[in-house]
Amino acid sequence: MTNYSFLNLYEAIIKKNLEFENQFIIYDVRLPRLIVGILCGAAFALSGSLLQTVFRNPMAAPDILGINSACSFCILLFSIYLLKDLNLSFLLSSFIGALSGFLIAIFASIENKKIYHAKLIIVGIAIGVLFKSLCQFLIMQSDEKQSAFFSFITGTLYLVSWDTVYTIFIPSLFFIIISFFMHKKLDVLLLNEDVSNSIGFQVTKWKIIIIFISLALASVAVSGCGSLGFVGLISPNISKILFGSFHKLNLIGSALIGAVLTVFSDFLGRILFPPYEIPAGLITIIIGVPYFFYLMKKIKIHI
């Protein structure tokens, strides 16, 4: 593995006067991975933060509810069999997957016209397993590079290029900024629903809007780096510990923690067993699974 000083980075990115090999590695390989890692990590974290507030459940996250796996399935379905050469189709198919996975989880969790949050988590995990199995089936039926697809459904920045940056940059930045402006609405959702209604706050309307933003964030992030697990679960919970429950700082903290966790996982995956590379998603799973068990024990989920 090659290491670079800050001077090397400055010369490659700003002055662009390094020899061709280093210029290519820094500018065309490392820099796109860094940008996509920051954007996707922040998007996953904010998606999880919004879902946790809407459902009042610290275990709600796009990967836990099966949204990420549903996004991956639709991306593979479109890219292998339908719209092969359109980058925009990644975003569109990913959002279709996010919406489908979420609606299945919601409808399967409704009992007596009420969503049971503990049941939602279990159903979401089952849906995630189902869609991941469907992803593996599609890959096995495909004649294209299977290793790249398997890395994608695990979550990786290995396949990232400037094309990826151009595809996700504007939509990810747009929904990240929009979510920051939702902080007052999210704070009101922390109140009792009767209290929120009594002050004229339209709870159902804003829950739908915030869920839409959350699904958009998750779908854009999956388009960029695949189904990166546990970033959307860990980051908001750590942010609550560090910055409190009010969302003005909490959302910024979640985004920063998600970005750092994703970039760090990618870095760790590159340096652990060179020249082999571990997908960033596998690192986040190794970090996230113990935390998931801790959270389950802490909140004492019962079905």
C-alpha cells in the first residue's frame, strides 16, 4: 500500500504536478472514494436519525428495516436486466427499492391498525435477509463480474469513480441539507402526539415527508457505495450521547460520525491485509453487530 504526505496530496489535487502514477492514484482513485465515503456515510447516518425519531425507536435504521437490501436488489435488477447503461437508473431503481422495502415492512408490522415497533424491527431484518438472498440469486444468474456485485451488496468504495461522484453528489447534498432544515419539526415529533396536535402541528403529514427524505437519503447512499450496514444505526445513537436529543446539533453530529465511520472503515479495509482489500461494509458489520446486541439488551425488546 502506498502512503502519501499532505504535500503529495496538495501537489496532486491543487498543483497537479506529480508523476502520472501518483497523480492517478490520488486524484482518480483515492479522492473519489473519500468524497463518496463522506457523502454516503452522512446520508446513511441522517437516514437512520430521521427514522429513529419518526418511530421513536433507537434501533430503526435503513439497513435494519431492510431498506438497504431492497435498494441493492432493485439496482441489480435494473443494471443487469433492464437499464444497463444509465447512471440515473441507479438512483431511480434504488429509490423504488427503498420505497418497496419500507412499505412491505410497515404493512407486515401493522396489527389492529397500529404499527408495533418491536415487530417492525423483526420484520425489517427478515425483509433484509430476503432481499439479500434475491440479490445473490440475481448475481448467480448474471454473466457479469460476480465479485464486484457481491462486494456491492456488502457495501464497498472499491468500485467508486468520478462517475459515481457526479451521479450522487447533487442529490445527496440536497437531501442532507434538507434534513438539517428539518430539525425543528423533528424536535416537535419528540413530544407526545396529542401535545403536537394541540399546538397545530400536522404530525402525520410531517412524518410522511420526513420518511420520504429518509428513504431518499438511503437510496442515494446505496447507489454510491452499496448496502453499507450499521452506519445508520450506530451514528445517530452515538450522536445523541455526544450532542443530546435536540436535532439542531444531533443531525450534524450524526452526519459527521457517519462520514468518519465510513471513511475509516474503507481505510481499515485497505490496510489490514494488503494487497487484498476488505469491503468497508464488512468492517462496519464487525463494528455494528456487537453494538446491535448491546442496544437490543438495553431497550429490552419483546414481541
